[in-house]
Amino acid sequence: MSQKQKVSPLTRQQAFALVDAVSASDDLALSASAFERKNGEWIFEATCDKPPDIAEFAKIARSVLGGEVEL
């Protein structure tokens, strides 16, 4: 299984808001989580069983985070 990762630092509140939003979306991801790196940055992570719907992830991120989201 191939894995792709895109990392952008977030605040704790942003990361958990993305977890909540993605978890509420049917069939977008198997799981969503947030964790803090050793340097204090927060990361959002989603696990998908098929190629991720990047457009839908971006739409949710724009809604939750406000403004543009870099893909």
C-alpha cells in the first residue's frame, strides 16, 4: 500500500477542529487524528482506504481554517 503525506503545522485547536470535521464526513477517511510533535507543532493526520479525495479535504480545511489551503 502506498502512502502519501502532506505536512503543514497547525495550532492544537486547528488540528482538532479538522479531526472533528473529517470524522463527521461520511466515507472520507477511515480515521482522523491530531498529535503534537516534539517541536510543539500540531499535525492532523487522516488514514484512507482508497486514494484520498484531496478536493474534499481542501474544502473542509478551508471551511474549518478559513481562507486558502495549499495543496
